[in-house]
Amino acid sequence: MTPETDMDARLQRAASHVAAEVEQGRFKPPMLPEIAIQLSKLAAKPDVNLREVETTVSRDPAVAGRILSVARSALYSRGAAIKSLRVAIMRIGLLEVRDIAFQLVARSSVFRVPGYSDRLRELFEAAQASGLVARELCRLMGKESDLAYLCGLLHDIGEAIVLSIVAQWQQHTLEPLPSVSDLRPIIDRYHGPAGAKVCSMWNLPPPIADAAAFHHDPASSVEPSRLSQITACVDEALAHVGFAGNERLVDPFDNPVFLLAGLSGEQGEALLAFTEMLMETPEAWMLSYEESQGE
């Protein structure tokens, strides 16, 4: 057997294992921490109590610390001193508090796969940018944005799941670990369904699972909120600036994904400009992949 034939056979075995795990729902996603569950419930309440939010957040030092850090950034502080967690929560808002909790969950629990750390770092950085771009796109289009950040943050979570399935398979079989580039056809086929299953297992709102499932094929989405179309536009914007190693120029006036979402050329230009700004100023918004939980 030639090395090429052996590689093909190994990838076929890996693909069969991924297919079985995803299609039959056998893989177990990381458990969603209690703080993320509680903040999701609070964010869904029409009349939430600030003290309840503060109490919930204060139980998790990592989330509390990140909230204070974000509130003290130039984006939110506007030069005012933020000395307490309550003031920080009031300044950034409950939805952003919830989103920060999920950001930390993604970094510590999902985008961590032995053997694929370089790719997972890229994915986590792109996930953070995706959330911000999705939120900005909803603002530009005058659409409801409550779930936009989470759709952006989690839409490619399936790639991390596929890589995790392959890494666990490798540990049991002791076969050489395939490279991400060799796994690309498998990732492309299964990351959407895998991501949607994780979002469903976490009992997240259906539009988030829909965005994970259909962000590469938004025309197939049946979700009324159409956040899959928004998320597909986010993918295009990030590719335009080369996030996550996936670079291609996008014409804001003649892009089929933008047109499907009803994005005007001017709105497309503004979206690409915002994404370029993020690319140029990562220190203003990016949570480090290496930063340990609790720092």
C-alpha cells in the first residue's frame, strides 16, 4: 500500500466515524455551564431584576472579570470609572453579559482540541469577530439583534466538534492524526449539522441552531428570523479581510449572499469597513485564546 493509498483509507475511516457520530447524534458536546444557562433565562425575561443578574454573574469569577474588563474599555466607559460589577452590567447591558458568558464557554470548553490548537485559535478569534459583525449587520439593516452575536459566535462551532470527534477517534485507534487540510472535505460536509445539534442539545433558541446548520446554504433555511442569511453575510465579510485563513474579495454591490439577505450596496460597504476596522484593532475587542480561565 502506497502512503497516498494509506492516507486515503485513513481519511475514509475518519469520515465514516464522523458521519456516524454526527448523523446518529452519538457525540456528547461539552456541558453548558450553569451561568450560561441562567443568563440565557434572564435575558429572555421581559422584566429582569438587576440584582438577580449581578448575583448570578458574581458566582463566576471569569465571567465577572471579563464583564468588568469590557465595561472599562474605551468602547463602553466613555472616560468614566467603572468600580463595581453592578455598574459594569448596567453599562454594557444584559444581552452583552449573556454573550460574554458564552464567549468564555466557547474558549474554555469548545475551541480546545488536542492536536488542533492552531486551527482552534483561528476559529475562536473568527468566532468573536463573527459575533460583533453579526450584531453590526443587524444594526445596519434595522433588524432585531438579540440573538445576532450568539449566531455569529457559535455558527462554526461544528468545525470544533468535528475536530474533537476525529481527535477522540485517533486516541482510540492510535492512527496518525490527519491534518486540518486533509480533513477539509469532512469538515465542510458535517460542521453545519454538528453545530446545529450542539445548539439544540444546549436548548438554545432555534434561530441559533438554524444559523449553524445553514450559514453556507441560507436559501435552504426555513427559520422565519432568517439569521442564517445574516450569518452567511458575516462569513463573506470575514473572508473579505482574511479571518481564519479564508480570504476572498467581496463586491458589496454584487455579492449573491448579500443580495439574498437584502443588503444594499451601501450597507455592504459599511459592513466590510466595520470588519476591516475589527481586523486592524483586535486589542480593543478580542479575548485571548491563551488567556487562562479566571484571569
